Amino acid sequence: MLVVGSFQITTELEQVLALLENAGIGRDRIMAVPMDIDETNDALAPIQSRDRRAGGFEMGMACATALSVVGTSRGFIWPWGPIICGISSAIIGFGIGLLLHVIISKARGGRPRKPARLPEVTVLIRCQPDSVESIRRLLWQHQALSVGVVHQQPNEDGSTS
């Protein structure tokens, strides 16, 4: 039997390979194949444009939080009080953060930053039919992206290829 799993390159991959070796599956029965990433693929374009708008909101909220803390603290001294000063500081902070995001985006030329994608590794494990389920469970427990099983057919001479 052949069990196939795909992983991103993380410590989980290293851990599952070590656990497979400790379970009695030799290195000669395990093959890890690193996969290449197609950098020219534009399938992520809708995700990138959404992230650009979300980035402006996130920067605005971060500045709003920071300035509202300062405004509320100073509001205990100023005549308008901490509530009005905190709310007005938050509104001003959100505007400053949004403005900063627009300025930074224009300075970068308007091109969105590509999200970092980790390369994937496909792991092939040759095992006995009685250990397939335990290996599949082990792969799923360690964040496999996908797991499949190939049932090998015997050759004419009775051996499996």
C-alpha cells in the first residue's frame, strides 16, 4: 500500500517523519518530494486586493486605539472630560492611520504585496495494508493538507510495484 500526504514545510512535517521512523517504517520506505511554487500564477489576485483594503482599516484602527488611550488620559485634565476626548481622539487617530496607509500605498507604487506562501512537500509512504489507518491518522493529526491511499495491484509474478 502507498499512503500519500501533502504538508507545508513546518515543524509538523519534521515531527511526523520522525514519528514514522520511530513506528518502524524505514527511511527506504518514506519519500519526501518538495514541490515548486508557480510565482506567475495570478489566482491570488482577488485575495490581494481584499487584503489591501483590509490593511487600511487595520492601520486606522491601530492608530485610533493608540490615540484614544492618549486622549482619554489627557481628558481627565481637559475641560471636555475623558469620554469626549477619547472618542474624538479615536476618530482623529483612525483618519491619521487611514491617511498613512494611503500614503504608504502610493509610495510603494500601488502594487499589492504578495502574501507569502509556504512551499509544499508531498510525502510518500510504502507500508503494509494493516498499518494504513494508523499512518493516515498520524498524518491528519500533524496538519496534513491532504492524505490519500493508493492500492497497489500485484504484478503477474505476484510482487507489487
